[in-house]
Amino acid sequence: MSKKSYKKPTKRGLHIVIVLNDNVNTFQHVRKCLQEICGHNYIQAIQCTNIIHGAGRCEVYTDSYDQCVEVYKELTDKGLAVSIVK
């Protein structure tokens, strides 16, 4: 039986999940989602939440397209405004 190796995406193949600011979700909710879904630590999540509030958007996750779609789905299920870019 041959081993299947996981091929790490190159920078060229990476996609980015962006969370957009809205007037619906609280800071605490966004922070908690970033920690649980994107794997941010507390400080990262707070910093990204502040960027989202101030700049209107923040890149919160980078990986292959398939992984980004999974994160996108989980974040949108939590009510966040999200997009994926290459």
C-alpha cells in the first residue's frame, strides 16, 4: 500500500478568508469565532477584531482553497460577514 502525501499549498495556491465589519455582531462574538474557528489566540483575536472595526475588514485565515471554504462556512454559520480572495 502506498502512502499518500499531503502536498502543502505554495504561496501561489493560497487563498485568504476576510471578515468584514457589520453592525450586527459584537466584539466578543467575533473574537470568540476567530479563536474557535480560525485558531487565533486571545491577543490575535482581539487585534483582528479591532482591525475589522476600524478598517472594515481583516485577513483572518490563509490556506488552500478547500480549507478556506470550510472556515468560510463555519464563520458564516456564526453570522459573520466573510469573503474569500486569492
